[in-house]
Amino acid sequence: MLMTELTAKVEALRAASPPLLLRVSEAAAIFKVSVATMRRWVKRGQVPVVKVENTLRVDLSRVRGVEADDIARMAREARAQTCRQR
């Protein structure tokens, strides 16, 4: 029961904390991909975004569960698709 209570408290804290909203260029730097790749991920819905006035912000609070392997896979897929389009 203690673990359940602890999990509930952590989830409550996560829900109460403000989102980590970054510009697309800032998120690209964190993920070590180009800005163009990050924009493609946003367009495909692979990265959660929030619209703030007239700009899009990548919501890192909803990306935390992404593994490094997933990021590398997404980058490979983006590069492969770019090569196919040329």
C-alpha cells in the first residue's frame, strides 16, 4: 500500500508542475537533431506540442518517457524519409 500512495503523490506532483515548454530549436538541440527534423516530428505528431499565442512549443514534460533508442530510431526514420523524397 505504501508504494501505491507514493506513486499517487508523485503523479499529483507531476500534474501540478508547470510544463517544460521549449521552442522547436531548443528541443532540437536537446534531442541532438536538426531543427528540420524536429519540425517534421512535430508535423507528424511524434512530439507533443502546445500552441502559445502564434508559436508552437515542444512540451518536454510529456516527452520524458522517451528512451534514447526511440530518439535514435525516430532520427533514422526521418533521415530515410528525407532521402526517399529527394
